[in-house]
Amino acid sequence: MSAPDDDLPIIDAHQHFWNLATGDYPWLSPDEAVSFRYGDYGAIKKDFLVADYRASAANQNIVNTVHMEAEWNPTDPVAESRWLSNLSAKEGLPGALVAQAWLDREDVEEVLAGQAGHPLVRGIRQKPKAAPSAEDYTPGLPGSMTDPAFRAGYGLLEKHGLSYDLQTPWWHLHEAAELAADFPVTQMIINHTGLPAVRSEAGLAGWGKAIRLAAQLPNIAIKISGIGLKDQPWTVENNRRIVLETIDAFGPDRCMFASNFPVDSLVADFDTIFNGFKTITSDFSFGDRKKLFHDAAARIYRL
């Protein structure tokens, strides 16, 4: 039997803060528009700080959060970690940081050392170069996980005690599995459930095969988040299969629920997302639900 939802402590394993007056986020500037899977993202081009997060999450038992780098200007990626460390000291959130670093850059050693010097930093994220679709997949793209420069930078993570958050479409997850096998000490965390945006049977079959391949590597975990669909509301019906197949592949010990706020506010409010996760897992034991909502994130991000 599961315990009441109110008893579930939650570590939100993937969220963002930004202050547009003091931060340097090119993609959030008024005159910039990047290609984005949810379409128009103008509604999030405004400050999102701890008070905003707490208001959004007021109905959930949030006990801590993991802040994901928010695409700060890459000319000085460590500046975001300095700002967030000061924010956490004042506000009590976030409890851990995943910082920005570009593993194929010549200054990667210096950047990793700078990021690792901040006690809240647990890992880094770089979005590697990816093909636009499974049909267009090409191995060996510069900046991809198969790029020798990328792999050399990845090899430095162990030295600095850093994990790696990976955001890439599912048709690149075989590369992730190879990378994790070659660097077994480094913890990898797949972001946003491997981006299962194509919900046709063929698309879901490809995605499912890819995540099961990645799940064979014990040093890969996954965040169940970012599963909204463009121009559609976030619903249990749309997302039940994604959530349950991911948990079946990785097990509750290696899955973490996350809001991706404020980005996913484009497709749902905070309660819709987390109450949806609770509904989908309502038949799970309390122990397994606690792993999904809290314990896996606490272990992987050392909270």
C-alpha cells in the first residue's frame, strides 16, 4: 500500500532560477528566439527567483532542489555558479547545482576547476551536438559524444568529482551508453526522459529501445521531466506510458521526478505535473515512491 501523497518529501531534481537584470542569458533576451520544442517561449522571458518557485510549488512538499544551468553566456560559465551560490546562502535554495561547462573547449580544465571550487556544484551539463531526427542520425559530429575532444573533456570529470547531466534526443542514447561504459566511475544523468517528443508508435518504440539500452549501464540514471508536448496540455493520459516505461527500465533507484520549472510552466502548472506523477505512481509502494520523489536525487546529487 502506498502512503498519502502529502507524506511524500520531494527533491525537485531539475529547476532553474534567473534574474534577467543581473544575469547573462542570451536566449532570454527580448530580441532573441531560439528553436524550442514547446514553440513560443516568450512567457518565461521574465525573472524567476526563489519566491516565484516557492509560490508555484506551495502545494507540494518540496524539501530541496537541484538547479540546472540555464544557458548563461558561455564566455563565463562559472559566473552563474557564483550567483547561485550567493542566492542559496540567502534564500536556502537551491541545494545543489549542475553547472555549465563545454567539454570540447580548450579551457575545459580551467572551467571544471572553477565549477568544482563551488561547494554546491555536483556536476556539469553540456548539450552535445545532435542530429535533428532519428532518420538524420550521423555518427561523429563535431561536438557530439563521439567527438574525441568531447570525450577528452568528459574524462576530466572523474578527477574533479563531477557528474554529467546529458540532454540529448533518444537517438543518441547508444552513444551515451558507450560513453558511460568507457568512463564507469562518472555518474551520468539523462535529462528530460530522453526527449520522447514523437509519440507515434514508431517513435515510442525507438525511444523505449534507446532508454532500455542506456539503462543497462549502472552509472546512468534518468530524470522524468520535460515530457510536455507542444500545443497540448500536460495530462496523465499523454504521459503515463512514458513515466511507467522509464521506471520499468531504470528502476526506482535510478529515476528522479523533476519540474523543469519555469520552462515547463509553458505546458502546465506545478501541481499538474507533480500531481500527475503521483497519480501515475499511486499503486507503487511508499518506499518506491519515496525513491522516485526524493531518495534517488538525494543520493545522486549528494543532498
